[in-house]
Amino acid sequence: MHETMRNELRSIPVFANVGTEHFREDELPDNPLPVIGDWILAAHAAGQQEPHAMSLCTVDASGIPSSRVLIVKDIDDDHLYFATPSDSRKGRDIAANPHVAAHFHWPEVGRQVRIVGTATDQGRAASDDDFAERGRGSRLAAHLHRPGPLPDRKAALAEFERLGSLHPGDVPCPPTWTLYAITPTEVEFWEASVDRVHHRVVYHRDSAHDGWRHELLWP
Ligand SMILES: Cc1cc2nc3c(=O)[nH]c(=O)nc-3n(C[C@H](O)[C@H](O)[C@H](O)COP(=O)(O)O)c2cc1C
């Protein structure tokens, strides 16, 4: 049984797609944030499903990590934004410890990005604006979030139905719906190469100079 799984796993190809365009050492920009957006759009153009989905790792008050996938809502020169209930596991983790790690993997183009930083609540007005941009189904579904176990699936379906009747028009924003901004302090770009000498460059925020410094890493 174990031998079969081992063989199955080892027969699955890795780096099946390797981009032909790689970052050039002499053309690396000063700020890594816009590159993340460029890579999401390049992955989308190459047919990557949900290229704006990133894993987010948080750490709870006792130091236990957990991760999950989230959609990135926006990227500007200093932040990446995501939205989630503040009373979710990740929301409670961030309240206790704002340090987070985030990660993108785009198999269609053989690329990944690793991010380390802090997450901060963007306040009520920004969270309401984010909620208003969600589709009706997603707005109703946000009201289904409750701490604790669900007795059975029928209960959630019935509650979704009830919420739909309760809010036939506008769906109010749950008070816990929160837009967060990640302020990265470290961003690493990785690209697969056909010769297996993969490309890596890491950026560190240089607070002394109010900017970033970068260096290449061994593959
Ligand atoms: C592709 C994808 C996108 C997701 N996007 C979000 C999102 O934007 N916000 C969110 O709260 N949960 C999102 N989820 C669900 C989360 O991964 C997670 O299950 C949920 O937020 C509960 O996480 P927590 O218990 O660790 O707080 C997404 C899941 C997937 C697979």
C-alpha cells in the first residue's frame, strides 16, 4: 500500500511548465509589490485557475501555526489586501499576533512568491466597501460564518435560505467582516528553470532607507 503510494507520487511530474521569460538581475525593480501583481496577471494569461488565491499562514497566541487559502482583493505599492471575518480562526490569530506568511504557487508558469509581514485591520469603512463589492450569494454566505461546529449541512442550507428571505434587497455587512492589509517585510520570487538552476531573488524592507534591498539566492 505504502509502496504503491510512493510510486504514484514519484511518477507525478513537477515543473511541467517552465516559463521562457525569467527575471533579469539587472532589471529588478526597487519595489517588489508591483511584481506580485504582474505575476498574478501573467499566470492568469497562461490559464492558471484562481491565480489571485494565496495561502495565508497565521500563528495563534500559543505559537501554533495554521494556513488556508484566501483571495487577494488588491495590491498597492505597500500592501496586499484580503477580507475575512475577524472572529474566524485567522482573525483571532492576527488579533493575538499580527505576523503572517503568505504564499502563491502558479504551476502553469512554474513560479512561486513567498511573503512575510504583518496584517492589520483596515477599519469599518474599508471593510464595508469591500463587502459591498461582493456578489449577492457571497454577501449572504458571509452571514453563515459562526464560531463552533455545524450540527449538519441541512442547518446551513436552511440558514442560507432564511437569510435570502430576510434580505431580499441589500444585504447588510456583518460587523465582523474585515478587510486586512498585509505589509510585507520580505518578498521572495522563485522561477523554475529547465536546467534546474532555478531563479531566486529575495527582497527585504530596508526601514533605515525607507525602501527595499534585494539579493539573489542559491537555487
Ligand atoms: C480558492 C479559495 C478562496 C478562498 N477565499 C477566501 C476569502 O477570500 N476569504 C475567506 O474568509 N475565506 C476564503 N476561503 C476559505 C478559507 O480558505 C478558509 O477555509 C476559511 O476562511 C476559514 O479559515 P480559518 O478557519 O482558518 O479562519 C477560500 C478558500 C479557497 C479554496
